[in-house]
Amino acid sequence: MPGLTFGDRLYLETRDKQVMHLTADDYIYEAIPETMSDFNPILLLLGCLFLLTTCAPVARQGIGNGQPETAQTQLRVMSYNIHHANPPSKKGVIDLEAIAAVIRKEAVDLVALQEVDVNIGRSGNVNQAEALAKMLGMHFYFARAIDFGGGEYGVAILSRYPLTDARKVPLPEEAEPKAEDRVVAFATVQIPNGQRIRFGSTHLDVLSSANRLQQVQTINTIAAADEVPFILAGDFNDFPDSPAIAALDRVFQRTCQTDCEPTFPQDTPDRIIDYIVFSRTSILKVLSHQVVPESYASDHRPVLAVFELPAAPVSR
């Protein structure tokens, strides 16, 4: 896979935990800060001997954040259409650090990204999903929707916790077959207290309301068959009173129901098209919902929701 460095560890896991060969459009990274790839084994040995002789307890460390792994009671989730990291006020400029800064400031656990470039010329032939994961010390999964500009363009997931069972599902476009291909990407997230949730990212068709309805129905079918709590986030390109969102409401619950803030465009937002939703059969509870007042980094404002997790592990 282009763009890998020595410090990266690449995994692809299926439901039966068998390792498979990497494909061009489905892959999971566990982003490891580059400084971890150059370590001194003698110093590591001396450090271990010191810990053993002092009998000090050792905290398990999270990926890239240097914080002990403790029981998780809340989950901070963001949906962000990043406009391939091109600030609308700066045509042709790519500012991936601005996107990372928005995510970092909100201290989120899970992010659903849309409009992500991977090895595309207009954004410097950078794997944006990988780069953001490294900047933030997170795991990630990218799913290609289309080939574009010599690379790939699609959606991604960032997670503070390990991802397994990651896959994408192409979404139908029978009503308007000439529409741009769309996908939903989802993975299982292992939360420190032993719980698992399903987390997904999607970006629905912009041209056809009939396509969007079909795409939601496909997502509903996936979620309805899932026994694990399912959180889905993304740019649905449709309004709260549309047929597509009405269909979505039959299986999912939106984190904001009334008096919700608009999400697009970023400078003077006047419409709601970005959502975070969760399966109605789950026992997740929404503690808060907000649209982050960020108007520089992308043409969408990010959406943030905080969930309260159930105390007991969720069985699958």
C-alpha cells in the first residue's frame, strides 16, 4: 500500500479473525507515532528491569495519547465532512492540520469523515485518513467510494480504540444510475470496559432524493440485523423532513430532534444535512448534541454528540 512508513502496522481483520491480503479500497491502519519506530532495545530492557524491581503498577497506554486505559462511561462522537481539507476561503489550499485541530480540540473518541482524499494530486498525493490518524494518535479505516484524480475518494472512520470487522457496503443508485457512487463504512469499536459498538460513516447521493431513500433503506437493513449498538454519522445530503430521513428514523434515532442547529454551509449555515444517529434497539443515551461553530477548515460544520454508555458490557 503506498504511503506506508516503517512505524506503521497494517491490519485487515474479518469476522473470523483470519488475516487476509490487502485490497486497494478496504484497509485498516493502527496509526503509530513515527518516534515509536526508532527505539533503543537496551533502554527498553533497563526500563522493564526498573519496573520489575520497584514493583510499580504499569498502566495500559492508549494509542498515541499517553493516557491510561480506564473504564469508559461516555463516548464523544463527531461527524465531519472535511471537503478534502480545503478551506473554502482559500481555493486550492490544503490545510489538514486545521482539520486535525478541530477534532483534537473536541477530544473525540470516534469521528466519521466524508470527502476524504487518498493519494490524489489536488491534495498533494497524501493519504488524508492515514495522516489525520497519525496527527491524532488514532486508529482508522478508509473506504473508497470512487477513483478520482489518480487516487481514491471516499469516507473514513477515526477511533481512539481498536477497530475490527471493518468493511464497506456499496449503496444503491437505481433511481439515478449516473450518480456518483456512494458507500457506507463501518467497524466494530472495542471500548476499554469491554463493550463493543458498531460505528459507521456515510455520504449519501447529492443529486437524487430517490437514490438517498434507497441508500437509507440499505443502511437500515444492515443495522436492523445487528445486535450490537450501532452509531452512524455522516453527510446525508437531505433535510430532517425528507423521505430519506423519515425512513432513517424508523431504525435509528437522531441525536437532535428539535431546534437543531444548521450544519451547512460553514460561514452562514442555513440547513441541516449532517447527522449522528444511533440504533433504536440500543440502550445508548444522548447526553448532549451540538454543531461546532467552526467556519474555516471545511465547507461543513462538524457535529458533536456525547453518549452515556451502559454500565455493563454489551453482549454480541
